[in-house]
Amino acid sequence: MKLTVNQGLFSKIPNLKIGIIHYTKIVVSPSPQMIKGRFQLFQENLYFELQETPVTERPGIKEWRSIWKAFGADPNRYRHSAESLMRRVAKQNYLSPVHLAVDLNNFFSLQYEIPIGIYDVKHLQGDVEIALGTEDTGYEGLNGRYNKLKNILYSKDDHGAFGSPFVDSVRTSVTEETTEALQIFYLCPSIEEKECRELLNACGKMFIQVAGGDYTIAVLTKEHPNITI
């Protein structure tokens, strides 16, 4: 499978960086109590922080709102997923456990203040491209409705769109049957590539500590816009 970032994206955000973690031989189960407890405590601490610093002033959230605008979307109407999660925490509407893949994905997203998606490779067909949505781009999302992705980054395979930093599709969602997964990190462009790799490795190591299996990472940039996994 080849993963590619469409070159047109770099004309608007030259230092755009997309992080990739490819997991194999994982076991997705309900999150162990250690993960549940750590995530709950993290959300409670974050809630108090957000009383001092509003969601939209958090560095990562703020940077991704500016990226939204640069691509032509309205960040107030279509909030990226990290901002949506953080707004829930700010209202003490804490995220409930689903299973370890979703729980860790949400934890990483809140911790690093960036949108992240995780997908079941079994439901992907052919190569994957990250591009900018048009009037015709959309899918049935995990939010229970059809989502249009005009001027929003999205991922597509041979079957069409399946993911974005807005909301992910039902088609490629990770379940407890998943053994191979693709995690896409919409990294902050301001972060240096070395730091991006450190972030991805930290997330990958934590993930396989509880899910088992193996992982590999990649950072896609203007100079290196594709990788084969």
C-alpha cells in the first residue's frame, strides 16, 4: 500500500506534515483499568487547565484552526476533531471508554492537541491519498450522519473517502476484530520533523504496550510526500 500526500496541499501549507503509524499483529480489547484511569485523570486535569486557557487558545488547537482557514474551511462551523474533543472536556462531558484503540487515539489527540484518525487496514483497498475535499467529497461518519468535506483534508482509497481530521467514516472504523491498523496524525506544521518522529514513536510504543504487535512510523512532507507500507 502506498500512502501519498497530494502535492497541491503544499502550495497552501508548504511545511505541512502528516504522521503515519502502521500497526500489525495487534489485539484490540477493552481498555485495561490502567488506561481508563490514566485517561480519566488526564481529562480531569485538562478541565482545570481549560478554565485558565480557553480551548481556542491552546497552541495546537489554534494552529489547526489557522490551517482550516488556509484551506478554505470555516473552523467555527467545521471544528477539527481535537478541538471537538477538547470542548467536551471543557464542559466536563468526559469521553467514555470504547476500546483501547479509540481510547488511546483520543488520549493522543488531546495530549498533543492535534487531530488523529485510526483505521482498520482490512477495510482499505489499494493505495491511500491525502487530499483536499471538493463539493462531492463525503461519507457516513462516526457522528451518525453524512459529512461533506469541501475544503477539508481527507484520506481516500480505491473505494473513496474514508477519513479526515474532521470526523472519520464508519467504513474503516477500528473494532475489537482489528489486527492491522493505520493511524494518521495531522501534525502541527510548526513542529520540526525530529520532534514529530519522537511524538510518533512515543505514541507507537505506548500503543503496543497494551495492544501487542509491532509498529512502524513515517513523516510525510513536501520533500518526502509518500511511503509504501
